[in-house]
Amino acid sequence: MPLTTVETPTESDGVSLSHGLKQRHLSMIALGGVIGAGLFVGSGAGIAAAGPSIVIAYALSGLLVMLVMRMLGEMSAAYPSSGSFSSHAERAIGPWAGFTAGWAFWVLLCTAVGLEGIGAAQIVHGWLPGTPEWAWVALFMVVFCGTNLAAVKNFGEFEFWFAALKVGAITLFLVLGVLALAGVLPGTDSPGGSHLTELLPNGGEGLVIGLLASVFAYGGLETVTIAAAESQDPVRGVARAVRTAMWRIAVFYVGSMAVIVALVPWDSPEVVKNGPYVAALDRLGIPGAGQLMNVVVLVALLSAMNANIYGASRIGYSLVERGQGPKWLGRVSGGVPRVAVLASSVFGFLCVLLSYWRPDDVFAWLLNMIGAVILVVWIFIAVSQLRLRRRLERETPERLTVRMWAFPWLTWVALAGMATVFVLMAREPDTRVQLYSTGAMTLVLAAAGYAWQRARERR
């Protein structure tokens, strides 16, 4: 059974943290958090594999993510916590579950910080070829580590403006694309439906590859439930963010894919080479489209670095507060878990060094190990919601300010969807290694968490 210490109305891990995030910060984090570099760049490979059916792939995976966010929103509104799903898993399933989900996600976020730093450095290096990439990575690390060390409101301000730029850029892209398709954009002829004649050019296999690519493009949505614990009104902030998730996913992801495949032939080499957004803007004759999108991608990468350092530090801090990590990692000063911020940044920079020192073995192994962590987290979220919802209805129904739709049927549908993705990953050679590596890490963490739980119960 879960320990009674996590059954308190207000999470203990939120007491020492400041509440410096304003509602405008939380709203924009929720709005812009869904727009990542994976959408701007990584979607090209999905389009090349799935063709026009990439719209179906993003819609299907988007529906799964909406269900996950709704479940997470229900629990986070009832129990605001910087530990988010890790705290919920501990409360619903047991301390070992919180330990497993939390530390797996911490490794994922820290590694992602390094990957995003490398990607951002490559863009700047392209503009200034005489400068070393590692120096730019180091600069970005110092800036965002310093930002997160100072105060949570600094993280909020950076994310507010980063998100505003991303939202503005993708909104402008969608407006231009729709005008072009309608035939009212000056100097552009509408392609009509000429690029949509073959829905599944590579058959069902292409759709599967596109579906797997789309699932992992949605990472980052969880940050808003972590940040909510440090906002001025956590319950209202989470509720508003979750309720707007549906139209954000529909417009930014599914809408973008629909515009791109309508404007550009799916098999155009430029879709993969330059990225789908650049390829679409080039078709519209927008001057400097490539450099313009490089700026947007750079902003997306820097935004992700900032958010992931923040998320990793709060997850790490929450784990320590619940007795699931070294005590030194949980030290708080000025309302900020500064040691956790430093540890998360150092781990991220270590990943960068590994990409230079051991790119073919250690770094590749690390990437495979985190390849399917987000799916593991989603499963913990779904199982936790199944168990907590019954408890909330029985003991404190007034906390259910956000409710999962058609409970419990849609929760089970989401779990079935996750199981399907696992099966599809096992069928594909490129993702099979990631699935097995993530599974091995999860089992090791679960065993360690269970051993820790048993030892604590004996004490």
C-alpha cells in the first residue's frame, strides 16, 4: 500500500518552493510547450514514410495524448505537486512506482537537455562556422542553468517569450498556408488536392512508421503540470491548461501536417533535407524561408532546454522530498532547488561530452535507453488515474475539478493504445532496440524502487 505521508491535501514537496509563476506564464507554457523542435524538423521523416496519411497518424497519436493529458490534469488539479505523475504514481500504486517513473523521466529530461544543446549549437555554428560547437553548448548551458538557479519567475519569463515566438511563427505559417491553398495569396497558385491523390503511398507500413514518429513528437506536455505546483493558483492553472489541450494539438500538429502535405508533394526530397516547414515556405516563395525557420527551430530548442532543466530539477527535488534520492539533491534556497538544477545541468552537459567522446557506443546506448520512456510514464499515469479516481470519488469528491471523460472506458482505451504502440515498436527494427533498452532500464529502476520500499517499511 502507498505510504500515508503522501495522502495529505497539500504536497509536502511544494511547501519549500516559491510560487513565482503567474497565470500568464502558465498559460503560455501550456500553449507553447506543445510546439517543439520535433514538430519543426522530425516530422519530415514521418511525412516521407506515411505520405498524406501522416495527418491520420498525428490525429491518432494526438487523441492518445489528449487522453493522457486529461488523466494527468485530473490528478494534478486534485493533488498539485512538483512531482506530478511521479507523486501520483506513488500515491496510487506505491513508492516503487513513483521511484521508477520519476527517475526514468529525470534521465530522459537530462539527456534531452544535452541533445537540444547540440542541436542549437549546430544551428549557430552554421551561421558562424569559425566557432566551435562545444562552446555554444557550454554557453547555452550556463545561461539556462543560471536562469533556473535565480528564481522560478525567470524560467517563467523565458518560457513566456519563447512560447510567444513559437506560437506566432506557427500561426503565421498556418495563415499563409491556408491563404495559398485557397488561392488568394499573391504570386502563388493553389495546388488544390493534386498532392493528396494517394493517401497511403507506402501502405500500412508507412502509416505505422509515421504513427511512431508522431507519438514521440508530443513530448513536453507534462511540464505544465510540474510548473503548476509553483503557480499562484495551481488548481485553476492546471484545469485551464488541460481544457485547452485539445484545440492546441488539433491546430498546431494536425493542422500543420494537413497544410504541409497539401502544399508540398510528400515525396519531395526537400521535406527531409530542409524540413517540412522550410519546404512549404519555399513553395510559397517566401524569401529567406530557410534561415527564418532556423531561427524558429533555434528558439524551440532553447525553449526545450530551459523547460527540461526546470522539469528535471523539480522531479529530482520531489523524489528527494519523498525519501527516494540523496538528501543533498533536495536542498532549497530562495525557493529554488538549486542543487537539483546544477545536477540536472551537469548531467546534460555530460551527455554532450559523451556524444563527442563515445558517439558509437555509450552515447548511442543512452539514446536507446530513453527511447520509450515517455510511453512508460504514460502507462503509470493511466494506471494511477484508474486507482485514484475511485478513491477521490469515495473520500474527497470536491477535489475533482477536472474529470476524465467517460471514466473508466476512455482510460482503458488509452492503455490499449499504449500497448498497441509497444507492439508496433517491437515490429520495427529501428525502434525495437529502443523498446528493449527502455524496458531493461525500467525493470532495473522498478527493482531498485521495490527494494528501497521494502527496506523503508522494515525500518
